[in-house]
Amino acid sequence: MTLKKSHDIAVSVEAQFIDEQSRPLEDHYVFAYTITIHNRGTLAARLISRHWIITDGNGGIREVRGDGVVGEQPSMGPGEGYEYTSGAILETSVGTMHGSYQMLAEDGTRFDADIPSFVLSIPRTLH
């Protein structure tokens, strides 16, 4: 028998290149990513803030911190999820993003939910 954890947030990501907003000759590459967050724990939790680490194809690293996501601080009960789409602009045609969400559970516990690393890439760049 497996015991469910009280704080268990799963995060999945789908990314895509936005060709019509990009200007490769000016080193301006626009990407969209859709995040799905699922509360697999036994307690409700609210997403308080985010921390992103964005690495471009030249190894340049940029960190982004902020409250909530897309102007919201969503709460998710056990078994509930939340999905949003946002974007990133890179100076290279490929890069990666990863980070964490800072969460507040209904019992007052603060914890981090990891955002797995994902690739931002123009089509036909990576095999």
C-alpha cells in the first residue's frame, strides 16, 4: 500500500516556437510554453511565486522571480489542476528552462514544486 503525500505537485510542460513573432536575423526567438500543474497530494495548495532559470544556446543564464503565474495565484485542491500558457524570448535558436513554484499548503506549510527542465528550440534544430 502506498501512502499519499500531503504535498505532491506534478508539473508538465509543452513548448513551441512562435515563428511569426520571431526575428532570427535580429537574434530574437519567441517561444510559448504551456504548463500543467496537478495537485497529487492530500492537501489543497496555492501557488505563491515562481523562480525560473533560463539558459540560452550560448550558455547565458537569466533568472526570473515573481509572484504567481500570469497574474494569478491559483489554488488547487487534492486531485485538481491548473493550466496556463506563457512565453520566453531568447537571443539564440535553442535554450532550456527549469525552476520551481513556491507553494503554500492549507496546513500552512510552504514547499517548492520542481519544474522539470525543458527545451526551447526552433523546428529541425535538434534531432
